[in-house]
Amino acid sequence: MPAASRPASLDLGVALLSALATSERINQYLLDALPDDAWRAETPGEGRTIAAVFSHLHNTRLMWLKAAAKGAKIPAQLDRLKVTRAQASKALAASHAAVAKLVEASLASTGRIKNFPPDVAAFVAYLLSHDAHHRGQICMLARQVGHRLPNEVIFGMWEWNKRRQEARV
């Protein structure tokens, strides 16, 4: 196949970092779209509030940073009982940046994440899956507490390219 007709090769590192940034943009998009009354609304049963789920997203990233990036500057944990939306937004941005640095360092060296076999691609897949799982939980919780999100928001989370462009990657 002539070089001019071949597709450009994929830079897997750039793609992984773009996917992480896009997922974080979707988290922020969802956070921005939630009605204020849904943030701490009491959930059915013994489940987490929406505020607690967003705190969990951030705090889980910190857990991995502590395990894999010893010596790195790690953001502070969030208190699920006290966190505000503004604090959650800022903290998520900070933990995303720290995780992106960890991924960049891994890509520039061994391709491995300490304490997470087998490699950096699996680590990114884990983080994307974790975020997506909890975004679904948040949407369900919002509906259960009487604040169903508009279809525009629900479908907007799936507009990956639009969210990617908003993430500026």
C-alpha cells in the first residue's frame, strides 16, 4: 500500500491520555448538570449520596496514586459528608492531573503502573470503567431522589468526541 493511502499510525500513549481526559470531562459535565437539590438528597436504603459517589471517584484515584506514585504530590482526600460541588470539581481536576502525570511517566518508561498488573493500558481501562460505572450510579440516584436528568445530559455523556474537544485534547 502506498504511504499516501495508509492511515496514520496511532500513538497509543496520546490516545490513552486523551481517553482519560475525556472521561474526566464527562465527570465534570455530569457534575455541572446536577440540580443542587440532588447533591445531598437522601438515597433509598443505605446507599451513598451523589456527593459521596463523586468523593469516592476522587478518593479512589488517590488510593492508586499512593500505591503507584510514591513521592508524588497527591491531592487531599474529600470528606463525603462535607464536600461541596465546587470542592468536588476542583479535587477531581487535581486527581485527574496527578493520574495523567502517572500515566505519562509510565508511558515514558516501562509501560507499567506499580502495583497494577499488567500494564498502563489496563490501568487506564480500569479507571475509565470505574468512572463510567459511577456515572451510571449517579444518574440512577438522581432519578431515585426525584431529580431525573434531562435526556440532553444523559445522551450528552455519550458524545465522546464533543466531550473530548471540550477537554482540549
